[in-house]
Amino acid sequence: MMYLLILLAISLAVSAVGWKYFIYFFSLGYGYGVAALAVAMLVMFGGAISLPTIALCALFFVFGCRLGTYLLVRERKAAAYRKILYCSVRYCMLHR
């Protein structure tokens, strides 16, 4: 049970980037959270896991980093996407 609480704490810490912009909870927090959990599981269970489990953790790490980086680059480069993402409902309704 303690391992699950540690993994939950790691996930919450990585997802805390969402306090900057709400959408980051679902995008960057998820992507980098998966990567962080893969590393945490390798560290916590390093001596007791098999080769296929290590390979799966490596794939989760690569997937999480790829997803988080893709979302971060997309958000930084696309002005139209940024406008949709951060536009408040009231502002958008008034300025259509």
C-alpha cells in the first residue's frame, strides 16, 4: 500500500504543473506523469522485476516524454491553438 501512495505522490507532483494553466493538468501533467511513474517503478522495484517489465517501463518513459514534449512544442508554436486554449468564454463570446 505504501508503494501506491508513493506513486500517487509522484504523479501529483508532476501534474502540479497544471497550477500554471488549468489545461496542463490533462496534457503536460499526463505525459510527463507517465514518464515519471515509469522511472519511479524502475527505482522502487529495480531488484525484483523481469526484463519484459523493464522494457515496458522504458516504453512508458519514451511514450510519456514524447507526448509531453509534443504537447509543449505544439502549445508554444501554434498561436491559434494558444488562443483557443487560453481564451475565456466571456471574452470569446463578446469578441466574435
